[in-house]
Amino acid sequence: MKTFALYVLVLFAFVQCKKENRDPLPEVASIVGKWRIVEYKQIRDDSTVTQKVSNADSYLYEIRYDGVLLNEAGYVPCCLPVEYSLNGKAFTPKPATALELDPVCSYSLCATCPEMKLTLISPDRLTMETCTGYFSTFTREK
């Protein structure tokens, strides 16, 4: 009888476990994944200054299934706005798990941009534009 009661208790415990839903939100499904920076652009007066980024100097962002942007270490990067637009449509990430701000942010003085624009140029190419005229180009990591 004790074995049966233990079996029922264990079965009940497994039934109560909730599986985390990792299906991408439809609004961000096209950009979920890891993205490597390959180029910076800045608009200065009437010209655009472009700087290629070598693999040694590049870094990764991950865009999770819930729309949250994370850096390579799994932290929320410094100075990100609360919401962004993707291909012209406003989006507010809905964190499914607790988030941690990158510890280096305690040494940063941020003037947070109220908006960030993400544009999917092709399935494997993404641009990020801030309100200060900076553009970053990313390629999808396979």
C-alpha cells in the first residue's frame, strides 16, 4: 500500500509540473535566434560612416522566443529601451523568466534611447537602429 501511495504522489507531482511554453510569440518568430554583429553605421551630417566588424571583435545577441534581447553572457544588455519596433510594428517583450541586467551596467552612464528599430532585411540579415543615428547590422548564426 505504501508503494502505491508513493506512486500516486510521484505521479501527482509530475502532473503538477508546468512545461514552459517556448513557442515563439508570433510577432517575433521571424527573428528568434542568435545574431552576430557584422557592421556599424553612423550618419554624420550628409554622409554615412560604415565600419565592418571582424569576427574577433564581433559579439552575439540572442533574441528569445518571448522577444527579450540578451547578450552573449545571457544578460540583458545595458541601456536597452523597454520596447522596440520590428519592421515598423511596436513590440514590448514579455519575459517568461526572470531577467538579469548585465553587471557591467553598474559602471555605465546611460542615456536610454526611447526607441529601437529592428528591421529584418532578409531571413538571415537584421538591422538595429537607435534614435542617435547608429545602425548595427547582424547576420543570423546557424
